[in-house]
Amino acid sequence: MEGVSERAIRIAEEIKKRTACEHYRLVLNEERVPSITDSKIGGKPYWPTDKDFPTDEQGNKMLLLMQINCKEAGLAAPLPGQGLLQWFISVNPERMYGCRGNYDNDGSGFRIIYHDSIKENATPADAPTHATVDSESTPVKREVAIAIVAEDTIMSFNDGHFNPLFFDIIKDITGTDHEGKMWYEYLDNDDCLYFEQNLWMKRPHHQMLGYPVYSQEEARRDINYHDTLLFQLDSQFSTIDRKELVMWGDMGSGFIFINHDDLAALDFSQSYYCWDCG
């Protein structure tokens, strides 16, 4: 890119080197009708008849946002390699997508449910009655199948860990500290543009693991404890009819974070839910 400095290129390449990791990109597939046990957004959830269906603090049944068939997806540790992982939210009209404000870390407005095994021949007739709401009460507007692709990713510049990493690299390169500054204050306009074009994931970017890609800035209240991205679900329009498939406010994203050790133990009780928009 014309005008970009060699320094900025060197720093960006070092960030890519230090943060590269595998994640799972989730691709909405409108061509396929999902079954009751498939990976999908929206629609009827799979649910065993011997389990109590998730409800909110008022006792109302929750709504399925997403479910992932872990075995079919080929997930590897720390994610479970079998069973079904689900994300539910409250449809309480006093909440926005199950949140008070734009986050919920007490679990009253959402649930992450894990079934370690599933009934393989389950049909929609086996599913219990679930919450139904108008489209404004949920970011997911229709049922769509999910295809899952394992691929490499890098940290985005609005991840809360990015700024300290940036200046760790500066210190390694120059031997100088810049405590208290933001990364964009260290670079000129051309260098900042280079970073934004090379350290930003193209949207929509539905994913599991990897790094969050926010519309605005870091949304976690404790980035050290909630260190692992379980789900990111972006706003997206249909490629067929251009209508909304997912819409968080004004083209935003929803996130579920979890502690790495909790995820390895399949303990989802301390998960953190938040969303943002443009």
C-alpha cells in the first residue's frame, strides 16, 4: 500500500505471527433445510423429553438462537467432540435480546446448554413447544442451516488484548515503553488504514473460538477470566431474497465468552453474553 511504513508492516506481521490460531468459521447455508439435530440458527431446538426446557427468570420458555452438532462439525478440544451445543435467550420484552443493557453475565437472560448425546432419529414432532416471538424480539429472523469450516485466524485490532500486545511488540523492536497510549496514536493515518485493512476479519464473521470481531470496542467486563470466544453470531442478509437472516440492532454482533478451563470441563454456568451494534 502506498504510504504505509516498513515499521507498520513489520508490526502487523509480528501480530499475525503471535496470534495465529485455528478457529471454526460458521457459514449460513440457505440452500439446505436443517433437521432437528443439525447445526443451525433459529427454528425448533432439539430437546430430550426427560429434561426441563430452559426458562427465564419469569418462567417463560427461552428461544433458540443457535445449535451446533459437535460430532458432525468435527470439533476438537477444548470444544466437545460429540453431542449438541445450544444457545438460548429470553424473550422478555423488558430485555433486549435477553440482555439488560447490552450484556448479561448472571445467566438470567440466556442459557448455554450442552447435551452429551442426542437421539439420532429425532424428528420435529419430538421437540417441545418453544418460545415464539415477533421478529423484533430476536436477532435471528429465520431457521438456517450452518456449515462449519476449520481455518486459521488472527487477532482483530479491537480485541481487548490487542493494545498491550501491540506495545509489547514495540518494546521488543525498539526497547522503549509507551504505557498509556493507544496503538493508533503510535501510527500515522496511512499506517492505521493498513492495520484496519489487514487486521480486521471480513463481516459477517460467525465463528467459534478465535478472536472476537466487534462493531465497536471490547465488550467483555473481564477479558482475563472470559478468555475464550465460544460463539460469535453476526448480522447478515439473505443472499437469496436480501431479507434479514440475523440482525442485532444496527448491523451488530452477539457473543458468548467462557473461561478456557470451564469450557474444557464442559461447565457453561459462568458464560458471558453480550452484543454490540454499529
